Amino acid sequence: MSSEYVPLHLHTEYSLLDGAIRINDLIAKAKEFDISTVTMTDHGNLFGAIEFYKKVDKAGLKPIIGCEVYVTDDHKKKGAGTNEKRFHLILLCKDINGYKNLTRLVSKAYIDGFYYKPRIDKNLLEQYSGGLIGLSACLQGEVPYYLRAGMIEKAREAALNYQRILGTDNFYLEIQANELPEQDAVNKQLIELSRDLHIGLVATNDCHYLTKEDAKAHEVLLCIQTGKTLDDADRMRFSKDSFYFKSPDEMIDSFKDVPEAITNTRKVAEKCNLDFKFDEDRLPSYEVPEGEELYGYLEKLALTGLKQKLGGNIPDNYMDRLNRELKMIRDMGFSAYFLIVWDFISYAKSKKIPVGPGRGSAAGSIVAYGLDITDIDPIKYGLLFERFLNPERVSMPDIDVDFCMNRRGEVIEYVTNKYGKDRVAQIITFGTMQARAVIRDVARAMNIPYSEADKAAKLIPFIPKITLETALKMEPKLKELYDTQPEIKELINIAQRLEGIARHASTHAAGVVISPDPLTDFLPLYKAPNDEAITTQFDMDAIKEIKLLKFDFLGLKTLTLIDKAEKIINAARKLEDGKDHIPFSIEDVPIDDEIAFILLSTGKTSGVFQLESPGMKDLLTRMEPEVFEDLIALVALYRPGPLGSGMVDEYIEGKKTKKSPGQKKPTGSLAKLKLPELDEILKETNGIILYQEQVMEVAHKLAGFSLGQADILRKAMGGKDKDVMEKLKNTFIKGSKVNKISEKKAETLFNLILQFAQYGFNKSHSAAYALIAYRT
């Protein structure tokens, strides 16, 4: 049987540099204590709401979403003369209406009410009070504040006012067990006030860290927030080490004289039944010209654009591909999505804002090619639509677009004005305390000399996302410091307690969300104190979870440089030839320019996009690219996996062998299987599987997979689900046998594909970026 006590006041790591509770750790501790419901009430925000809800729900516990808001007299009043008193108030969501109201409150707190903290006022609370439960909060709450000040009547008025705003059964007085003498005194007054006004009591603990042993790490976290050190007597601090996630037994013992304060936590929890719907796509609409229909307009634009790109005539294989893609786009309900992307790219090009030729798997779509979203012919270069959109596992499309770095903001502004400022926002991202950085942060707070901390930090191996635990196992010198220097040992121990938690919020470099309705119907908004840009409070992962549509508007410096080079060339031509000069465009340079490939083959690529590093120059001279397809392969090969696995050498050896008289078939481990259809697929990559699309083609042509099924196989090969892989392997072998491939050979082929697949690269992206490299 689960506990009667439910924690209703808790700060996760998303109370940035104040809360030190990781969600996964909280869930584990709740299960240990047999607590079936847990609550998130971070300071002024809902940053972690979706992550919290999903993880808690998946663990079989009940999540309650809430927030500790700041209440002031007039949330819009700022500057000199402003009453800086901000009272804390806990708000909990009872249902989806309460969630929407809470998102509006915290959004307005940041956008309209930020003054040191994000603030609301009671008029705003009254406007958005539906579906919410309020708790009087900690000693910084309005009711406790007046009680401490001896202003009993003001405390009564405040309590009754909150009760009136939120509803008779939706406001509770909050008593806490934190060992503070002033809290004990206020608790007694709150109990009296509860009985006098018939307002319910709830017991909480204002949790800021998980265990009592985390108290010092939390002190350090506050020092990092405020720029102070532990030696500073005037620093912000919690004077007791009791603000941890207490067990039900501890809480029941602390409030044995008022047992209703414990049972009321369960009653509050039973009122909170927020049910998020994660299975409904929230696609924005696109307004087509009068007399047009959404799909018909998309079809017309794609057909017209493809004719122009192909010089007027569309071959049958192109027409078949176009019709097949259009049907899948229509059936998946993504016509509006393509039109939205076409629209803002068309705007950019009409304003002479440089746009990249493509990015990611979208370059595999002939519809995108016809709409001038991409410049890569997917049929010519063997790119697959199903790598972009899989009709057998429908997910939101994702077309990323590169723009001139200096003018990217103009496109975002256009989209914002077109779809509405209340429906478009950039996306937040969170910086976390990674191994090296957390060592330096904690050392500053502990007043450890920089030279000592830097010595320890530099011993951490340069491995992405390495943890301090792993670093201690990998680096003997770091372990020696840990074992022999007590100060360094304490530094690392505290750093481990804080490692990986969110440190700060910033704006994602590219992400933009467009909503069919006001964004605050779905998520809260955020505005940094010194920035006019409005962002979502949810990060990219959370936005995907709630099925809002995000776009990546990336700023690419290379496009800016190409644009400048074109202008310089044209200015020189105009000076030389006058008004009769022929304008130069990089797009006019043929894809098989002999001089360009000579320069590439000799490694003269300083300043060339993707090709300027010493390692890449070395690879260029070894490979000696002769055609554009060689550049596509080059971009895919120059990565740690292929470089370390021998794939690069095998590719180059195969390229040289292919030039030998009478040698046209691929060589290498896969060629030994003597499967003509396989050899045909691997011909362009000299006998190796270099691209993810090749994995799909092998499964499609040799094992009878549909391209949609082949994409599922591709994804599975990058994962670790052994059961899924075993099922797919059996299907692959059965399908291969139908094509007269022996079981033994099919199993060997599958295992070799699996070996290569871990290094496979997205050919569509490689082709698009190879084109930028070539143009540079």
C-alpha cells in the first residue's frame, strides 16, 4: 500500500542553480519510500514539465505538474519606486484547463512581469485561476510573511483572498518541517489560522535536494548561482540541512500533532489528474490562394518547379517518383508542412537571402527538389524519400534549412509576422554542468586556487559526455590526485553530486516552433532578462513529445561568404565590362569543372567548407576525387568511425582497383559474397556500405523489404534492442531465400551489413554538403 503522504513542494534541477534533484533520482527515491505520487514545483517556470510527466508516468507513478510563482502588487510595474516584495505561491494543475492557465501565468510572468524574477499579480491569477490548486508556500509566501511580521489581520485577508480567487476547496495553508525556529513559530500560527478560517492544512518539505548528504552540494550550487564562495559569511544560504526529500515516516513523525496535514496531501493529489495527450499532431495550417485546395496547390507547385529544373520535360521515372511522394505526403497529412517550408524559402530567395542547397534527409525528396527547397536531384544521386519520411512509421517531418548567417533573422521575422507572434517562437536549450566545467565551477565556490582546479580538470579525457566516475577509472593521474589530496577529493565528490544538472537556459541556435493555435495553449513561453527574443520554455525534445512542429533555421557562415564572393566578382565584372556584363552566380558553375577537381585532388582547400582541415586535405590527396560522387563519399568518410575502422583505406583501394584494366566489379569483404545485385548497389562506393541508404537498398532489393521496412531496419541497426534485431534478421533471411540466396549467405550478408551500418552516413545530407563544399 502506498504512503498517505504525498510531496507537494519540490524543486528539480530546472529551478536553475537552486534545485539539485534529478528526475530519475527522484523517481528511484519515491519508489524506495513507496510514494506513488510526486510533484514538480520549480521556481517561476515549467522548464522540465514534459520530461517530468513522461518519466514519472512511465515509471508507474502519478505526476503532478506545478510551479512556485512569484506574486507582486502589479506585475507590469518595474524600475524605480517598484515594490520589490515578491511573495511565493505554489500552484498545482488539477487538469488540462489548469495546465493551460498555468502556462499562461508563467508566460506572462516572463514576458510582461520580469523584474529580477518572473512575476504575476492577483488580477492575473484571478483571470487564469481555473483548474488550479494553491498552497501558501514557504516563509516567503504572503500569509507566512504577514504572520511573522505580527500582521495577523493582513495574513487572514491574504488567505481568504487566495481562497476566493482559487475556490473554497482549492487553497491550502502549507506547514513545513525544516528545523528553522521561525518556521516552527509560523507553523503554529498557520494551524490556528486554518482552524479559524476553515482552510485546509498540508505538510510539505520544500525539497531542494534529494538526501541530507546533498546539503553541502546544494550550498555550493547556490554559490555558483550568486558568484559567492563558501567562505563568504553574507552569502545566500539555507541555514539547515533539512530541505531534502524526506521519507513518509519522517514527515508523519514531524506532524504527528496535526495528522490531517499529512492526509490532506493525499486529498490534494487525488484532485490533480492532469492527462496529457501525446498522440495528436499539432500542425499549423497554410492558407492557399483563393480557388486552390491544399494538396492540389502543392502538386501544382512541385510539378511546375520540377519541369523548370529538368528543362521542360519530365522523364517517366521522375514522374512516377513525384506522384509516389506526393501521395505519401497527402496520406500522411503533411501537405501544409511542405507549403510552409516552400513559402519561407521562396520569401528568402525573393529577398536575395542566400539559402543552402539542402540539409539532412530532406534532400532525398523529389517534391522538395521541385519546390526549390533543395538543389539536389535525388534520382540522379540515388537518394531515398523513405529515409526522410517513412509511410510505415509516420513521424513529424523535419526539413532543416541553412540560411546566410547575417540574414537568418529576417526569415524568422517573416514567419513570425505571417503566422502570428503568439504562434511562433524560438526554442530554448539548457546548458548542463559537464565534467570539466563542474570541476571549475565547484572549485570557485570552494575557493580552491584556479591552478589546482585547472590541473584536475585538464586530466579529464576529451571524450564527449564523459562522467567524472569514468574519468577516475580511465586516468590514473586524476585518481592519484583524488586519493592523495583531501581537498581535491572533496571537490570531485561534490562535483559528482552536481554533474549533469541544468546550469543555464539559452536560445537554441536554430529551432523555431510554429503552432496552429496560440502557443500558450500548449506550452509556456520564456524571455531572458536582457534579450527581447521570446522562446519556448520547453526544449526540442519536449516540443517533439507534445507534437508541435519545429523547424531548424540554421545560420551558415559559408553561405554568407559565397554571397560576398559573388558580389565582389560581379562588381569587378561590371567595372570591366560595364552595363553589358554577364552576372556571375555560383549555381552556374558546372558540377564537373575540371579545374575545380584538380584543386581538390591536390588538397588546395584552405577556407573551403568541410574540406579545410589537415586531415581532410590529406584524404583529398589520397582519394583524388574526379567526380561529384567522390565528394559525396568524402564528406561521409571523414568521420571517426570510418577513419578508425579501415573503411577509408578499403574505399581508396577499391577506387584504385576499379581503374585497373578489366576490373569493374567492386572488391572487399562484401564482394566475396558474389551477389550481382549487391555489387551493383556498392559499385559507387567501391564495395563498402558507406551510406545508410545502401543498407535500405540491400534490404529492399535482396531481401524483399519495402523501403519503409528497410528504413525501420536501418534505424534498428543503430539501436541496442536485441529482440527487434533478431526478428528483423529472421525476416531478412526469409526474404533473401525467396530471392534464391542461401540461408548461410543471407546470414553472413546481414552480419556484414550490421557491421558496416554502425558507420553508415546519411547520403542525402552528404550530397547537400558536398555541393556547398564544391561551390566554395
